[in-house]
Amino acid sequence: EPAVRQAIVEHRIGAWLEAAAPNIRRVASVCSGAFALAAAGLLDGREATTHWRWCDQLQALRPQTRVQRERIYVRDGPVWTSAGVTTGIELALALVEDDLGHAVSMDIARTLALPMLRGAEQPQLSQALQAQGAASHRLRELVAWIGTHPQEPLSVEVLAGRVQMSPRNFARAFAAETGCTPARFVEKTRVAAAAQLLRQTGWTQERIASRSGFRSVDALQRAFARQHGVTPQRYRDGDARPESV
């Protein structure tokens, strides 16, 4: 962003960060603040992210940086970077967890009444948000409802009934407006719900499968294999990132 770059130059923010960094335990940026870290050379040879609109500019400015376009925040050693402004909430809670543990971080998330605490590997542009942006009003409302009810029966017939369409016309309209079939959208929504529970709870896979709408652990594992290429347990252990959508 021009204003950010101007501030970095005029107020010598990059130079100050470069001088201060060796004496501090960690440094973090939110959104386009990553450009200040880049100006200080703190992102050289590291993974980092910024708002999706500015990822290409950051990569061009600092080719030595491995810009992660599909992450809401990135930790690489003592350097933390996050995507758009609201992802700073997840970044801040990750810093709290790093210092004080998962239980404290989750307690703060509940106090803030967050609907969901996303993990670092979540894509910046969610499937639901992209679908809502492209869909008509009644399908936008349906997409939002699916996201909050993954455990409900979500067959084409059920979904078509909610928007008062025939199953055939609904399936055609949904795919045309969202770029995704109803079945694939539902599966991705359920996998996203399961992923949150895997990272944020100690629940068994049986309980997670039930809560996220899968009929069995086997169904959950097959869906994870399709989307992440790993088992739910490996995902819980931090060995995978979601596919970009």
C-alpha cells in the first residue's frame, strides 16, 4: 500500500525494526504491516503472509521471502505475520497460546464471543464467503445456514426444499452460481468444521465425525484424504494445510 510504504520510509520504521529485532523475543505484523518487516529484512529467507490483495506486491518487493497466499497467519521462528486486519485476532490468540497455553487462548476466544477460531492454515478466502459473494440472495442465505449446521442432513433434496426448488433445478443453479456442486460444498464445509474441532478440542474422532455431519469415522477419514491428503490425526498433529478454495 502506498501509504504504508511512505510511512516506512518517512518514519524509518524499517530501520528501527532492523535495529530492535535482535533484542526482542519475537516480532509480529498484521495485514500490510508485513511490508515494514520486509523493509527491515526480517522476512528474508522466511515464510510470511499479508492481505491477499498485497501478496504479489510483497513477493515482488522481497523475492527472498516465501509468501504464503493461503494462510491467515504464519509463524516462522520469532517472526509472525497475519493476513487481513481481522486475522489479527487469530494471530493474537496464537501468541497467547504460545505463552500461556491452549486453555487460556480458548477462554479469551469465548469471552470475545468468536463464532469460530481459525487455525493458521485456513485459507484467507473461505469457501463459504466466496460462494456467498457469487450466489443469489436465497442461495446466500442457504450457504450461511449450511455453514452453521454441518451436522444436519444436507442432501440435495433437503437443501432444495429449504429454498423451494426442485432438486434438479437447485443442483443446476447452485453449481452455476457458486462454481461448486452441492455435494462438494457440503463435504468441504463438514471437513472445515471437523478441522476446527480437531485443532481446538480433545474430542475423539467418533464425536467429531458426528458433530460435523459425517456418518462414521471412516467417512471423515475418506473426506480428509480427498481434501488434505492425510488422516485426521495427522492434521490434528499439524502435518497438513487445507486446499485453497
